[in-house]
Amino acid sequence: MKFKRSLLPRLINSLLPGKVVVLYGPRQVGKTTLVKELIAVSPFRSRFINADELMYREVLSSQSVQRLGEVLGDAELLVIDEAQRVTDIGLNLKILVDRFPQARIIATGSASFDLANKISEPLTGRTLTFTLFPVSYAEVSETIGMIEARFQLDRWLVWGGYPAIAATDDLDLRKQLLNNLVGSYLYRDILELDGVRKSDKIVNLLRLLAYQIGSEVSLAELATNLALHRQTVEKYLDLLEKTFVIFKVEGFSRNLRKEVTKNSRYYFYDNGVRNSLIQNFNSPNLRQDIGQLWENFLVVERRKANQAAGKSVNSYFWRTYDQKEIDCVEEHSGRLYGYEFKWTCGEIRKTVCKEFNLSYPDSSLTAIKKENFEDFIM
């Protein structure tokens, strides 16, 4: 099954002379496939370079106008895949842009922290940045239709949206592909680019986070459980965010004493990755953690939807010390929008509604259920 990626039109519209389009995203998410699709429909003469190949890495890191010009040749569009592999990639791209201002360039990378550091300073003001996530529910619906997508909702909750895994109906193959992804590709950037050696600690850290979806995470508690220094845990969490495994959501507060903001919550970019870490691929109706699956799914799908719409949103959770909480609070256009996630039928507690509305009178509060979730994530 081939999915229609919503990012493709935005990438095409961003191909401007003298600009570098930077495409981030986790390994195996389909970046190479996407840029090759772009090349196929682009009106520009194109050249695709894989920076994993040593001969191209050497030329692209040469800082030689002549050698860089030879790489470009007569191409109007140059695509550099795995650009973080290239030494001083930002400086070399600057030379290309300065000397060949008619060129359009795309650089892809699976490690945002490494590629961003290398590109941002030399090319200040001349980059356009995008992130490719695992396949979204909206993209699934666009590909197979809304009725079929809704019928298959359990599948996406359990197996996630990595393209190779989402494309197969073979359950054993899905499990094998997902376990291989989590066992190798997921950590490669951290292990290679930041010199991390204790990969077992990273896996154990992720497992602890997998069981704490929807709850605030204590760094001190993680450090104790892992027998690591708190600073090391903070470093690992930061690297896992920058390699698109997890992301952090802070607590919302307008400095009211009763609101909890000390700890953060962590979510996985993909439900399948989370389930592989805890080795639970049971269907939702057989699980005790369906509330966590549903919350992780909705939070990350909302994140994808906001990016697809080009919508700038600040996202939080909200909780008070007397245990009133809202799963998701969004701040945009000068207003607050609260969302509570309900897998089973149920309404938001009246005490929660009252407290939130009293604290923030110009806000709205909506329960997101199986009956209305498409409106929230599409």
C-alpha cells in the first residue's frame, strides 16, 4: 500500500532558487521515498545524492567550488539524502547557494540536532524546514477512504504508522519489522552521533516512559530506577526528542498557585514503537492501557494535523494539585482550547469544567471520543 503524503505539495511549493529545504524525520519514515516522488513530479532537472556513500561525502565536504559545481552539474534541483553525514554540510551548502544562486536544494536528515547545528548558522535566513512524521490517520483516510480507515482504527492504535509496517497485512511480518525498527534503526543516530554507549539504558528509559503515557514524569524517579545521574537522564531524553522518538508536553499555567507545572509528560511519535517496547500487540478491547494508547494516538495525530495545516499552536496539559486535569490545552489566536480524551462513553467531570472555565473564562472545553475524533485530527 502506498500512502499519499500530505507534505509533498508543501515541499514542491518550497522549491525556490537560492533556498535550502531541510527535511527532518525519524529513520524509516519515508523521507527518501518522498523526495524521490518529488523528483518524479518536479519540472526541474534533478540530481539525487546519497550522502551515505563515501565518494559523495568527500566531495560534498570539500569546500571546493569546482568540485561542488561538478556535483550540481546542470541540475536545477539537488537532493542530498542523509545530509548529516557530511562534514561541515552547512558551509558547503552555503558555497553552493552563493555560487549557484539558481539552484534549488533539498537536504534530508534523521537527526535534527546534528543537521540543524550544521546548517542553521551558515545558512541563516535561507532555509525552509519541514518534519516528516510516520503516516498520519488523515493520510490513511486519504488513501483508503474514511469509512475503511475508521474500520481499521484498532490497527493504527496498536501498530502505528511507519510506512513498511502500515503497508502489510501480515501480522507476523508487522511484528518482525516493528521489533527490528525498535531494536536497531531507532537508536542509531544517538549511538553514532553523540557517542552514547549504554544503549540498554536508553531502551529501559523508553520502557519506563511507555508505561507513563498521560502522567507527569519525574526525572529524579527515572534516574533512581535506571541507576543514572539525573543529568544523564536529561541528556538521553533530549537526544530521544531530537531523533524523533518521543516529544515533551509541558504543564499549562498562568502562574496560578494551584496549577502543576513542575514535571512534563512524554509521548511517542508512534504507537507501534511504544507497543513494541513493552511487547504488547493485543487488540484494544483486550488491554488495560487503552486509555494511554488513545491519548498518545490523539496527541501525536493532532500534532501532525497542525503541521499539515501550517498551524502554529502551543500545546500543554493542565492539572491542579487537587487532581483536576485536562489532557490537552492548545493556545493559539489569543484563546485557550481544552480537550479531554475519552475512549469509552463519558463526559468531562463538571468540577473540571467549572474550575477551568473559572480560571480561564474565554476558553472552550471539548471531549474527544470515538464518535468525533476525526474532527480533532484531520
